[in-house]
Amino acid sequence: MTEYERARTMQALPEQVFEQVGDVARLDAWLPADLHVQEEELPAVTVHEDRTGEDASALFRAEADQQRVEWGTRENGSYAGWLQVSGIGSGASEVTIHLSFFEKSHDPGEAVVHTALDRSLERLEEQVRSTANGRDGSR
């Protein structure tokens, strides 16, 4: 098994961040650009990967009381992940994302995963910021 983890501090309340990550309809806004999630009957989802053209049956659970989402493949159990939002005071949050690859053949490698995680956290921060700006009217 191979595991990867990245974290990022965001200037937003944990509830604002979780509002973005816990909503299946908003996942495409911050996930890697080549992944697309289609909601079925939750927790069931289908993940389409542009690079391979394949669809994978997956699970997605959002636990608002814990400010945590978890996901993973349904049928073959080759991949799982979680994202945790934690308040760190002064209106800021730390967002930690963790991936586990249970089969070596599904692990794209450290450089690829770290780049994808960093970019996803950047995109999430941009999404949270743009949503917050839309709420308060500032730009």
C-alpha cells in the first residue's frame, strides 16, 4: 500500500470549506481536471477519468458533523481517500487530503499524486474564495 498526504491553510471558516467539499455537484470545481464525479444514489457515485476514458464505481460519504469526506472504489477496493477540514482560529481552516493506493498498479507515482493534490487544494481554495466573495458582495 502507498499513501500520500498534503495539507493547505485557507482563510475561510471550516463550514465554508466543507460546503464545497461535501457537495458532490461541486467536486468537479476542485478535483483534478481529468476526473468527473456523477452522483448516483449516495453514497454510490461513478468517477470518469478523461485520461483513460474509463468509468469506475465508487463511494462518497460526507460527514458534516466531522467536517470530513471519504471516498474509494466500490468493486475492487484499489483506492481510497479522505479530506478533513479543521478550524485553526481567526477564521482560517486547515484542509488535509489523504490518498491510499492498495494496488501498486493503480498508483501513478509520488510526483504525479503530489502535483494533483497540490493543484486540487489550490482549486478548492479558489472555489471557496469565489463563493465567499459572492456572498459578501466583494470582488
